[in-house]
Amino acid sequence: MEKIKSYIEQNRERFLDELFELLRIPSISAQSAHKEDMRRCAEWLAAALVKSGADHAEVMPTDGNPVVFAEKIVDPAAKTVLVYGHYDVMPVDPVDEWRTEPFEPVVADGRIWCRGADDDKGQLYMHAKAFEAMCATDSLPCNVKFMLEGEEEIGSESLYKFCEDNREMLRADVILVSDTSMIGMDKPSITCGLRGITYMQVEVTGPDKDLHSGIYGGAVANPANVLARMVASLVDDKGHVTIPGFYDDVRILSDEERRDLNEAPFSADDYKRSIGICDIAGEEGYTTIERTGIRPSLDVNGIWGGYIDEGTKTIIPSRASAKISMRLVPNQDFNKIAELFEKHFRAIAPAGVRVDVKFLHGGAPYVSPTDIPAYRAAERAVTESFGRKPLPFYSGGSIPIISGFERILGIKSILLGFGLSKDAIHSPNESYGLDQFFRGIETLPLFYKYFAEM
Ligand code: BES
Ligand code: MN
Ligand code: MN
């Protein structure tokens, strides 16, 4: 391990230079204008993995963005770790709120500021460099495969089929993922739960064109007013989602399980301060940890319609729309939730408007067992490198393909992420601490070591 550590120490600056090259590619999967950047990013990663020590690396086409696959087989009889990550990033709007250029990495206050610095380029690149350090010091104890996709932020649609088509190539003993957060650098944790998601888009249409709001105001259903009412009614005063059947399959935890969950450190004051809110909110009867960890939720991600440019314009808009996501927990089924949503949303529409409901994407929740060898290897690695035993932690975020891996490939995932909430992923001014990046690179070889020994 000393050899690995000093290798990392000696190559610090180069690791960062490489990461910065990766970060400069604006690989935004949600926007078709970036199609070419997706391919360029995949090519860059394949080349980087070969330079890091892979036997070979491929940019494999899918119906969507390509998947980067690479591997190094040290011994066919040895264990195999499949590293998963995603090279696509979220859009950068509102771009005015960035203090630096979104795709020009800058180091300040010991942190890298850039879209993708944490989610997930910074985190996946820790794997590439941990792998390089093990190869270069002759201390790689397992076979390693990399599978890096470009559609995680839009639902991983192509990756399900990719897994079905490449079962043999993807054979492994465990999937290792760094795409989640820890509670704190002094409070390490390993994610053992991810929420699922159902993402819908709705449109309410009234008159066949925008109308003068004086001539027609009060006499015609206004789609923007109607949409606002419909959307507001989806969550009640107690923070419950009102869609009939929504909670039917929600797994109820025992009092003991809930007590354990709430052992995780949490400060409401720090939480409020960190995101600039004056009060926390959510479902009655549950703590903040429970609200994101074990309870489902419903959020409007965007809502639009009518006139929003400079000045005023007196109209009744012809239509109004919203993007609505629901975070799901075991044992909710994302398809069933989509159906319940659509049925309910149509049912609550008043006379005088038409409603259009579209399913955009969905994914299942995941719970990772904490009593398997791979989890214990991760726990040992973190304990050694952070000087403190990590807590298992239920995250509110989603990585839908993780449950797909279990279903299609029959392989469990270990969610060993090094993010922190202050990294502000998906927000303007995303960042990743240099300490997180390098601690991650040091921790990963320990995982390989302990996993190989088990
Ligand atoms: N890396 C995140 C998920 C995450 C972040 C999990 C922090 C736990 C802690 C991932 O890139 C992500 O943002 N996923 C999307 C999935 C969706 C678009 C299907 C999400 O959760 O919104
Ligand atoms: Mn991610
Ligand atoms: Mn993300």
C-alpha cells in the first residue's frame, strides 16, 4: 500500500490535468446539441483507460450514447470487479449563477469547480487512477472491467439492453460504483439504499390559441391556473402524495429499523444553512433522514406556460406544462406508479381543458445488503483510510440501472461514493474537493485488496 500511496503522491498533478481534460468536454446528455461531445467524451475515456493500464478499451455503440468498456484480466481464476460510472452530466442552467465557466475547471479553496467535478466525472476518474496506481505498482489483485455510460442523467435507457446483450462480457463478482455521497469526511458512510424514480411530463391545453385575457378572462378555463391547481393538489398539507394507491407497496420499516436509521448524524441548522432555507418541510411523522431515505416523494422539476419575457402581456395561454418526478422506495413499481399518476391526473382535470400525460423515464429503487463480503471489504477499506467505521446510509438519490444490474446480470453493487452535499451536484457551481478526489483514489485499492482476500 505504501508503494501505491507514493505513486499517487508523485502523479498528483498529472491526475488533475487529465481530469481537467475530461471535465472540459461538455457531455450534457439531456441536450441533443451535445451529441458529438458525448462521442468525444467516450473516445477520450477509452484512450485514458488504455493509458492507465487496461488490456483494451472499446467505445461500444448503443441506440443512444456509447458505452465505454475496458478490462484488464490478471488471472482468469481471480475475482473480477466491474466498475460502473457515467460520463454524462446535467445541463448547466441557470448559467448566470455560475461564478466560473461551467466547463472550465478552476481550483479554488481546495476544490475543483466545474460541472461534473463530482457527478460523475471526478468520481469515475478516481477509479481510473486507482486502477493505474495498482497496475503501475504491480499490486492489482483482481481482474477489472470498466463500464462507463453516457445516459445516466436521462434514465440509462440504452444500458438495460446493453447489459442484456453483453452478459458474458460483463461477468463479474461485484459492481463497484462511486456516484453517491458520504455524510462527511469525518463521518464516512456507504450508501446502502437508493430511491427509484418515475418521471412524467404533463400538458394542459385550453383554447386553440393564446387569448386576450380581458376579453375572455373569467369566462374560459385558464390552462396555467388549472395546471397550478392540479399540481398543487398532488401533495396535501401533511406532505402526503394524494394519488390513490401511491403508498400501497411502500415497505414499512420496524421501529427498530427507523431508530437505527436516525442514528446517522443530522443537524437541522446545518442543513437549513447549507441550502439557504428558513425551515425544513416534508411528510408529517417522519424525520428528514426518513423523508429522503425511506419515504417516496413528488416534485415539480419545471413548470411553464404563457408569457414569461420582459414586461407584461395580457393573455390566457393556450397551454401550460410541467415536468414531475416521483422518488420511489421499495417495493414501489415505477411502471405501476406511472399508471396511477396518469389515471389520477386525468381524473382531476376540470371541464374545459384537455390533458396530455407522457412517461419520460423510470427506474427501480435499490437496497444493498450489508452482510455480503463486498460490503465488508468496502467497510474495511473506508475504516482504514478515513480512520473511522462507515455508517450504512440510505440516500434519496437514484441510479436506476443499479437495480437493473441485479435483475439482468445477477450482480450486486457496492455504492462507495466520496461526494459531499456541499459538492452541489446538479446545481450551479458544482465542485469536488481535492481531498475527496485523492482520498477516493487511496481508498479504492484497499477495497480491491480486502475483496481479493475474502
Ligand atoms: N449521482 C447521482 C445520484 C446520487 C447522488 C445518488 C447523490 C446518491 C447521492 C446521479 O447522477 C443522479 O443524479 N441520478 C438521477 C437519476 C435520474 C435522472 C433517473 C437522479 O437521482 O436524479
Ligand atoms: Mn451521478
Ligand atoms: Mn446526477
